[in-house]
Amino acid sequence: VKAAKEEGLSFVFHVVGFGLEEDDVSSLECVAQAGGGLYFDAQNAADLESALDQAVETPVAEYHSFFSVKGTENGQLLDVAVKVVDPATGKDVAAGRTYASSETNPRLLPVPPGNYEVQVSAVRLKGSIFRTFADQKVSEGDTIVLEADFSPGALQVGVTRNGELSDATIQVFAPGQKAAVAAGRSYRSAENNPRSFDLTAGTYTVVVSSVEIAGKPEVRFEEVVVEPRKTVEKTVAFASGALSVGASSKGELVDAGVTIYELPSNRSVDAGRTYMSPNSNPKSFTLQPGKYRVVVKAFKPAGLGEQTFELELPAGQEVSKIVEF
């Protein structure tokens, strides 16, 4: 095919692979690429009929401008899927796959002159890992060379509370994914905090949730870009205050339930029980700074009822309240 093209013969050569294993088709992709055509995969009769129809219907157009797209990871060729998109219409202008063979990687995609966005996604890597090359202008006769490097980078997340190392859960999500591609805890040890993750280079959402503060407040980092062989650092500084609530009656400890509501939302953020032991009465709570309504309901002795009070809790301070029934 290549020799015929070099002889000046004008034709487009499509290839249909029927019932082939995925790893066997890179050479066929290479033939289609050399012939300026497309490779169509068919695993059954319906696929074959559709592929033949597409091959016949695909316009025969020879372009003299190209995108040359290479996929790599740690210096090795990587199988990636490539789409060339017209940003004005959102339609695909060209598409292909590099596989991990030098015959098709880099992948040469002929396109008419214009402005494009090139989207490259890693086929075999965990998560929805992709690269986007925006604002790519191609003139007649140009070959735009792009390399999508999916080598891993590092993400470090440090967590503090009131200036001290703090325990939190950390989840890392790829775009459009509900399951985390990486997760862990920071703990309160310098050995683990900041917590480090080795990630395939790409764009992620990072969610950090406090383990130590009632309500498990979280901080989200959107569009965190992890670059190949580089480290991106994120820090979260939580603030909290301490609230202790005791219950007594006539000098004796009272077993009471304590429910804490955030104001002005009236959302319940924590609850506990004092019991009748000095080890748990007063009951301690770690809360975000803010305003709260606290309901204390006596269980033992019976018939003491409940009391309510409001307070404002400053960051880094402790507020104590003994409720007398």
C-alpha cells in the first residue's frame, strides 16, 4: 500500500478485521493508515455488515495536512485512542488508535485545514485518563506532532487541624468516575502526613474529609492536574473548637442524651450520651467553629425533661456547659 502511494496512485484503502483478537490488529491499522483509510473491527455478522457499509459510505478525501499523535508512558509506547474534534460543531473529524506498536504509534491522522481539539485517552490505564490538546491550528501541508505522556506523577495532601497534623480520609476521583482511583488516610503522623499518591498523569478531583471533627466536613479540589514525573501539593487546614456538656441534678450526675444542631440550618451534626459516670459526664465534642443549638434530654433519673441552649464556638477554644435539672 505504501509503495503504491509513493508511485502516485490515488486511492483510499480501508481494512475490515473480522473476528480478530485486539492485540493482533496493529499491523492492519498500519495498512489502513498507510492507505489513508480507516480500520473497522467486526466481531460478528452484524458488525461486518456495518463495517462494510461504513467503508463504502466514508467519503474518499485525500488531505495533505495531518496530526501525528504519539502515546507514551515512562518512555515506552502506550496504547491510546485519539479523536480530532471540530470545537465549533463538536463532531469528530478523525479518530484512531495507536496501540503499542511502532507501526501505528505515532498515529497519523489526515484532516482538512482548520482549528481542532485533539482528545487522547489511555486505553488500558485505570480510570478515565485523558489528555486534551486545545486550539490546534492545521494549515495545508502541515503535520502537527503531539505526544501524550501518561507517565505517573505524584499527589501529596497534607492535613492539619488548628495548626497540628490531623487525621482525614483522602479520595481521588478521575473525571466522570464515582469510584475513587486512589484513597487513604493522613493520620496524625509525619510519616503519613502529607499523604502521597502515585497517579497516572491526568486531571482529578480530590476530596478530603476530616475524621476528627463532627459532621466530617470536607474540602474538595477540582481539576487537580498531575503532570508526568512531577509532584503537585495540596494542603487542607481544618479549624475546630471543643464543646463539653455535662448534666446533673442536686449534685448527682444525670444520664442524658445530647444532640447538637448547626445554626442557622438546624442540621444535626453530632450526638452523644453523658451517662452517670465522671469518665463521660461531661461529654466532649469536637466541632467546626460556629453557632449551635444544643438539646439535652434527661434519661435517668426519669421525669427531668429536657433543656436547650445556644452557643457560639470559636476556633481553637473550648466551651463548657453543665446543665442543671
